Amino acid sequence: MSKKNKVFRTFDQFERAWKAENIPTPELQHSYAQILRTAGGKKTNLSWLRPLPIAVAILGIGVLLLAGTQVSALVSKYILYDRDGEAVLVYDETSVEQSKIDEQIRAIYMPFFDTMEQIKRGLGAEETAIFLVPEAYKLNGSYYTLQQDNNFTDINTLSQAADTDFSLPAYIPSGYQFTEGTISYSINEMDRDLLKQWAVEASEAGLPYIVKNLPQTLKTERISYQYSKLEYPSYFSLRVSIDEATGYTSVDSLEHEETEVVDLGHGVEAIYEKALRSLTFVLTTDGNNYQYRVESSDATPEGELLKFAKSLIPTLD
């Protein structure tokens, strides 16, 4: 019987496994390919690999070990796999360069947050507004989409209003109740030339921003719902957010000492960020992948968060 190959999600895991090997074997080639595959976040066709001398393989590992922070940066991401071993989510840290741009974008838009909120409140039920600041658009094509979310106070009504099935928890902690749910709708794909035209229009007119109203589709883009403790109904205790999965998520920072991949059962893995009290995982519905994020407040015990999240996973017959 062949030995099952391990999947390494971080360099530390790979290093520990390597040090535990008593005698180098040709299987090392596959382990090396696995960590590179993990860093890339997708399945790699290994047919191009050829048998290498063990000395060459060891030299390659030595280079990785000596590379220090560069290697750590390469694999400082987490990969989730489905029950078939296919990568469904790469969870990565935003690059330093992109973080700087994001910070600039936030600083540019910050003075307009109140204005955007006023515009949002004035929109109709099926209207969307594009809020574009020329200065921010020039940096990386940034703009905001504003709309009135569809709010619900009943979980069954929320479920019926969405155009896609989504998971509801089979377990709700004692003393918790459903308090709010929202559905956000998508807009048709934006024409980049049109956005550029609006940015030029605002710049030439000397406007700090420009607003363009667009019709809204009835296609669900995002679903979220939350539960609160009975004694604190105004504060969320458990929140679930659902988006169509793109296969990649970038976050500002990852607390690696407080982040790990956990098994939720039924072939579902999750990124567990303990410092943020959140779990991120992917579920498949009608052949489409959806990314779930479950968050809890400090008042919710860790065990209850995990039990709640696990109850969202449909069982297979």
C-alpha cells in the first residue's frame, strides 16, 4: 500500500515533517512539489517532474531553509481543500505595495463617507449608485457601489427572498435568537471605459466626486444574518456572511500564531482566526461554491462558535 502524501499549508509544517524523516526517499520530490503547490493555491500537474538525485532534492530543501523570510513570505498563506482534494480557497496576506495603495484609497474616501451614506439613504429599492472619486480611480480603478440592502427580521422570509439556497444553522446556542438578515444585489458588470469616462468628466468639471445611478439586478450578491443573546438584542453574538466564492481572499494581516486550518467535518476545512473569532470556509450549492464567514463576539464561547459553524455544513447521504 502506498503511503498517503501529506499536504503542507505552511513552511513550518513542511520543515517539521522534513526533520522527522529518518532516511531521505524519492517521495521527497512529491513533498517538495506539494509545498510549492500549496504556495500557488491550485492543483499542479506533476507530470513534468523527473526523478532527481537525492542530493539535488536535499540541496533544494537546503535552499528553502536558508531563504528565511523570503520563503516564509512565499508560503505565508493558507489553502483550503474540498473532500476531493481540490483547492477551493487561497487565503493570503495583502502585499506591502497593495496595502499602501489600499490605505491611500481609504484616506481619499474617508471625507466622503457621510455623503455616501446620505446618497445611499436616498436610493430606491431597486437602484444602485456608483460613487467615484477621480483621485482614487487613478490609483487602481477604485469606486464604491451604493445601494439599499434588503433587510429581514425573520429567517424564513430571508431564505425565501434569496435567489440561491444557503445554509442555515442546525444548532443555535441556548439564549440566542435571530435578529437581522440582509441581502445585497449585484449590478451588471461595469464597463471600464465608461468608468474612465466618468472619472475624466469629474476631473474636467473640477468635481471632487461623481455619482451615477444604475438599475439594480435582482441577483443576490451577498447574504448575511446574525443572532444575538436575548439580553443584548442590539448586539450581534454570531454572524454569518455568504458571498460567491472567487477562490482567493486577501486580508490586511494574518496573525499566524493565532491562525490555523481546522476540520469542520464532512470534508470541509476552515481558516480559523482565533484573534478575530472567525471561521472562513467554502460550501458548494447546486454546483456553485460559496464562501462563508462565521464571526462571534467576545461573549460567545469558542466551543459554541465551532459548534454553530459545524452545524451549517450539510451532511451527505
